[in-house]
Amino acid sequence: MRYLTFALAKGRLAAESLKMFEKAGIPCEEMKDKNSRKLIFTNEEQKVRFFLAKASDVPTYVEYGAADVGVVGKDTVLEEGRKLYEVLDLGMGRCRMCVCGPKEAREYLKHHEMIRVATKYPAIAKDYFYNKKHQTVEIIKLNGSVELAPIVGLAEVIVDIVETGSTLRENGLEVLEEVCPLSARMVVNQVSMKRENQRITQVIQRMKQLVQG
């Protein structure tokens, strides 16, 4: 029997995912060792293995079959646009992708004006403005805190993830429009879904029962 390989997005999401997998009867004791220098962690008994990857790389590992299954945020799934199956909303890390800016920027959005949009998520921003709003905008990709952009005049609005909105409020910005809801998703390689259908379907069913509580 070949190993079933899981790629988890590093950080809080990986920790929460592992707890879920354990509850679903797929534990990985090796990963609990905080001092381990290992890159791949194995559960020999069940022939499964886990590795941690940067969130934006998880869909790539899954598309190319280096991982059969991945757990990553919906924002990354949308931004990366990889060929894979999104099979389950795990309900963790719920937040929203929003268009934000100073109150007065609401007018630009209403009248479909040509504006600049700063974001870490150019693909999501482009899809929203071009395909859903049919508004022509100039998208500026930033890697750091995008809240700065409207304050210093780099852009009229930003597209970013909003959890509580406190950072926005502290900087005189607000949510102007919601792009989409976000949470952790389970994604599967398209070939693996056929080749390992029974095993993967079983994992999905167990996880689904946990989500539905």
C-alpha cells in the first residue's frame, strides 16, 4: 500500500488541522515533537505521512501530486488557481476577503471610477473588479501591510483579509464591500482522487462528520 500524503499550511492552521485529523482517527505522533528537524512525518500503521509547507505552496504540491491531500485557506486556493478538487470546508479560520478603504472611497466603487487597488491578492482582486463588478482598476501588488496604501495615497482602496476589523478602524479605514467568505479548505489531487478514491473518500467522510459536529 502506498503512502497517502498530506500537505498542511504552516502555522495555526496546521496545528488545528492536526487536531482534527487526530479526532478523525488519523494521528501523527511524530509531529508533536517540537524539536524535530524532520520535514516529513509518518504514521506507519496507517501508511499516511504529513509535511508542512508555506500556505501558497500547498496548492502547487497538491496539483502536481507531491501531496494527495492539502489543507489551506480558501484565499490561497483562489489566488493560486491550481487544478485540484476542493472537497470540504473545514470551518476553521473563518474570515472575509473585503474591499476596504476610507469612508469617502465608497463613492469610487459606486460610480465604477478608475481607481488603484493595493493588495497581496492580485488574482482575487482582478477577478472581483473585472468579472463581478465590471470596473476597470489598476491593481498594485504589495507584500507587506496593505493598510498603509490608502493612508499614504498609493491606492484608493485595498483588497485584504478581514477578521475583526480592528486594524482597519485604528487606521481610519472600513469595510466597503465583501468579496467572499473565507475558511480552511481540504483540497485533493485530481489523479489521487481516482487512484485512491476509497481511502480519500473515507478521510473526507470522517472530517465531514467532525465539521458537522
